[in-house]
Amino acid sequence: MLALRSLLFNILMFSTVVVYAILSLFTAPFPALTRYRFISLWARLQVWLLKVVCNLTYRVEGEENLPSGPAIILAKHQSSWETLAFQIIFPPQVWVLKRELLLIPFFGWGLALTQPIAIDRGGGSRALEQIVKQGRKRLDSGRWVVVFPEGTRVGPGQNKRHGIGGSVLAAETGYPVVPVAHNAGSFWPRRGFIKRPGTIRVVIGPVIDSHGRSAQQIRDIAEQWMRQTMTSLENHPGHGRQPSRPKEVA
């Protein structure tokens, strides 16, 4: 049954992305925020389909920590799920991502219209300069910037040393940092076909004030909080199992 539900979700996801990508092209003449709001409806649809088809929902903890203005999100990256759900949980945003994603047919078209910060991950200092320059513009325009500091999806129970890009952006611009942890990889694994039922937990940490802090200090604070929180999430009783009465958000 899990395989059948997962197959149905995948069929719906890939078919709707084709339709939505074509429709998204018609938003090109509109302002960036208008484009984002239309394109992010596709992500909302996928999160709803996960709930209906796969019985996979989520809950958010720590929403009171969100600042009132734009911020830089440094988040755990375990799954494709967070790239969808973050568009519901957080205000309008852009992502720092590898530019190859923009070449994916249909999906890349819509992604490009959201004005992501698409970098060459092997670009070294040039990529860092791009993150700071474009990130500042996005933040000044009122949008949040999402950075996955591990650089790639990392499975449950695993950690990878954080990159410095998002922390440099914070140190250079003075915008606050919001660390985010979640256990989505236990339900929708990296390169995994099966979507397990249950409730994903998303934890929003205390804001990190970037004023007076170096990029290294910001990175270390965020990384330490994320590792401690992930340990708590993944060692929690019932982790990765479907609860009897999940608290739903969506």
C-alpha cells in the first residue's frame, strides 16, 4: 500500500509540474513577488497531496522565534520535502542553489522565475561574492533567503560540515539568521521512492543576531544548535513512526 500511495503521489507531482511550469511562463512580465506567489501554489498543492495521498503531514515548533522582517534561514537539508513546505511555513523567499537545477525541463523554468541565487558550487570566491551581492538585493526587497549550509541532502543521523556562504551573507548585511531543523528525511528519504505516513517535525530556533559577529561565529552557533536539535529530534520516542493522532498543519 505504501508503494502504491507513493507511486500515485509521484505521478501527480510530475504531471502537475509540467502544467504549472507552462502556466508560470505567463507570469514573467509581472513583479517578482507576484510570480513567486503564483509559482508557490504548486508547492502548496504538493504538500496537500502528501497529506491526502500519503497521510504525511507536519507540525511547526518555535514559530514565535520568527522575526518580523526579512531574515536568512540556515536549514537542515534531508529531503525534497522542505523545499516545498518552507514556501508555506516562511514568508516569500529565494534559495541559494546549484545553477544546474535551472536546466531541469519544466521544473527549472518555474524555479528560474522565482529569482533564486543560482551559483556554481565550484566557483569558490566568485560564488561567495554572488551570494552576498544577490542575497543583499533579495533581502533589501523584503524577501527571505534560504540556505542549506550542508550544501546537499544529508540522511538522518548524519552531519556534514556547514559551508560559510549563508553566514557571510549575514555578517556582511546585518540581517538576522533563523536556524531550522526537521526530520523530513525519515519520511521522504533522499532519492527515496517511498513516502512514509506520519508527522514531520520542523523546529525553528532562536534568532541569531548577526551584528558584531563574524561569519565563522554565526556558522558555529547555527551548526551547534542544528546538531543538538537534530539529535533530540531523531532520538525522540516515536521518531519516524506514525503517531495515532498527529497534530496537522496544512
